[in-house]
Amino acid sequence: MAKSVNQVILMGRLTRDPEQRTTTTGKIIVSFSIAVDRGGAEDIADFFNINAWEKLGELVMQYLTKGRRVLVQGRLRQDRWDDKETGKKQSRVEVTATDVTFLDGPSDGVASRQSDSPSGSSKSKKTEDIVIEDIDDKPIDLSEIPF
């Protein structure tokens, strides 16, 4: 019998600032959502709700804000319930994050919680181009490698 697999990897931008809650047992859960571009000529995106628990959630809460780019790895979870008002069956699919990689710095994102400078304007950092000198096409002598 085949083993089941539930794994998802998403890369996108936060659509809102993360929100923190605490469960009745005292565990921290942080919720946020990301927009993932579908690609192509049209500006179409898919939106995903994500939950990060405990230490991972604390890191998300501390470092991420709306507009920041992230790579989220996790698993899908589906909730089902009956709507109390209409009696109709409802469902929702969310991602439970197992890892969140921050892909840009706070000044690279669209928005940030705190301004980088007192005047409110952020200065872009200039990076210098690295010039690689011409490399000859001589074969490498493997005896010169120290390991």
C-alpha cells in the first residue's frame, strides 16, 4: 500500500500583517496569508491562509509584515463544519507551516511596521558590482587542491 503524502511549498507576499492568538492550552498560533502569482500575462494570484505554531509563529510575528516575500513549507489541513445560521456544510483549507523562509529584508518589502529613518523616508542601499578578472582556460591541476 502506498504511503500518503501531504506537503505544500508556496512562495509569495504577505497580504496582511501576522496576527497572534493563544489557544486555551497556552500554545501560540500566528495566522497570516500570502498571495502567490499564477504567472502569465494576466495579474492573477491565489491566496492562502497560513498558521504557524509556537516558536515558528513567534519568529513570523517578530520579523514579517505585509508585503514581505516568504517561502512557506507545510501541510494542508481541511476544516469542516455546519453553519449555525444556514445549516449548510462549510469547509476551509489552510496551510499549517513547518518552515518559513524570509526572502527579503524589511526595507525590501512593500510595507513595514517601523520606519527605517526618523523622517519616514527609506534610503536604498547601493551595491557595488563585482568585476571578475579574465580567467584563462588552462586545465586545473588537481594536485594543487588542498583536500
